[in-house]
Amino acid sequence: MGPGFYVIAILGCADGSAACAPVATIPTRYESRDACLAATGPALAANNDFDFPTLLAQCRPAKAPAAEHLPARAPKGSLQG
């Protein structure tokens, strides 16, 4: 099963695009990798205020946080301890 959605991570890189580190994650969720890739340019343009020589925008697969999943309900009449 593939990722539930994609998010854009903004990476700050040292000279030569080496040693990149995540500096921000855009909260928008994209249903497909293609949709995410199409949004990387505008996301990078809107989030370019970090103090690094090079910034990159990268799509990363993500899954819904556990808090978004409802717990399974026990069948009616089953014992719960």
C-alpha cells in the first residue's frame, strides 16, 4: 500500500547542496506525487526566508497520524477488560 498522501519538505543545504537538513514542512496534503511535484516551485518561492545558501523543495510520502484513525470498536456482546 502506498502513502496516504504527500507533503512538501523545505530543505536548507550547505554550499554545493551537501548536508541538507529539513527546515520546514508545508502542511498542505497532496493526493498524488504528481500534484505534489507541481506545487514544489510555488512552495519554495513562498518559503525562501531561511538562512542557507541553497534551498530545495522535496515531496515526501506521509501517512495520516495515528490520532486521525478511530479505534476499532469491539463487537457487540464481547467482553472488555
